Amino acid sequence: MANDIFAIFIFFCLSLWSEHGVFGGDAVKSVSVMEGESVTLNTDVNTIKKDDQIRWSFIHNNNKILIALINRQNNISTLHDDALDGRFKDRLKLDQTGSLIITNTRTTDSGLYTVTSTSTEKPLSIFNLTVYARLPLPVISRSSQNSSSSQQNCSLLCSVVNVGHVTLSWYKGNSLLSSINVSDLSISLSLSLEIECLDDSYSCVLNNPISNQTTHLNTELCQPCAGSLSLIVLISAAAAGFLLIVAAVGIFCICSKHRKTDQEGKNHLWFLYTYIELM
């Protein structure tokens, strides 16, 4: 009995998944784009008849809102970019294949888009469009939090504002130290870090799935470690010594040139004096 119930349940799940396109042609296609860029949602021309009418809809509050249609037979298109209070105003296009082009994308364009035709009831394609906002540059500052070791150590805070669907991370070189992510929209985010001294290249990275912004920690906020400071002094001293050597060689060459010029002048005078006496 239990096996029969389990078999019926499996059959029901497979039927449901097939009906909603999990194994069919209307599986959801994910598309990501940066805010302000253009994106093209492509139709499969092989599944559309030449006399079909293609209809593009945007799913808003579980309702299908018609935003564009094109008649493949006469290639006449109609744009409903005034829908949803003009959300897509002057930003929609249709090419000859019936693909939908959205220009100057905004984060409010994120959502589900369906394309259907008059020859079938099922969607030809379903697109899940995600428009990511442009990322700000993370700001690194000294932390105002006090701890038992904060007087000796360097306490830092990396912050960003008005971000969503991002990850904020601290790196030491290429090694991840800590991170925090958020899926909410338009919030402030910060991540602290405490180090004894600046002994390597530290950076704070803000990223989403398609872009990132990086700010590197400088010595104005944290002093280099003793070993790093000695190395910096040694390099500076070596550079200064090299410059002194170059300057000394230059002065020697100039002096040698002047000596040579003076000697040639004396030789010319002696030759002229001897010529006069002979005459």
C-alpha cells in the first residue's frame, strides 16, 4: 500500500513538472545585466510560424502585462511602453525576429518576461531578468569601536550605502579574511577588521554576480609593521645611493669634458704661437 502511494506521488510530481515546463521548452532562462546597459531577450525563431503574432508580457503582481507584440506576416510591431505608469517609456524595441530589446535598463525592470504566439497557449520562452545597480566604491575608515586591544591594534571599518544583492569582503593579498552578504535593497552595509599592523596588501571588495569594486588599505590609516618599515627604509636608502652614484658619474663626465676642452684650447694657442715665430 505504501509503495502504491509513493508511486502515485512520484507520477503526480513528474506530471506537474512536465506541465509547467521543467522538462519542456518553457524553462526559465536567467539573464543578468548592469543598470544602464541594453539587454536583448531572444526568441527561438524555429518555434514561431511565419504568420504568428508574437506577444511579450511582463509579470507584475502575478498579472501578465502586455508590453509589446509583432505580426510576423507583415512585420508590424506595437509597443505598449506606457503600461505600468510608463515604466518602459521609450525603452522598448522589437527586431524582425520578434526578440525584445530593453534599452537603458533600470533595477525596476527586474522580473519575469514571457513570450507567446497565437499558434500555442504555452509560453515560447520565459526570462528571469535581473538588473544590478552600479556598485559604489567601498570606503575604509578607522573604527570608533573600542576593544581591549584596539589601543595597540589597528581597527578598521569598510562601509557602503544604498546597496542590495551584494557581498562585502576583506582580503589579505588574495586570501579571504571575512565577508558578509545581503539580499535586501538599498541598505547600508559595513564590515570590521582588526590587525596589529600593515604587513601585507589589505583590500575591501564589494561585488555582485557581474561586477566588483575594490578599495586598498593605505598607510595613512595603519602603520606598517616593523619588518615592513625596515624594508621600506632599506629600499629608500638603496634608491638614494643609486641616485648619488648616477649624479657622481655625471659630474665626473662633465668635468672630464671640460678638461679635454681646456687642453685642446692650449694646444691651439701653442700651434698659433709657433707659427708666428716661424714667420
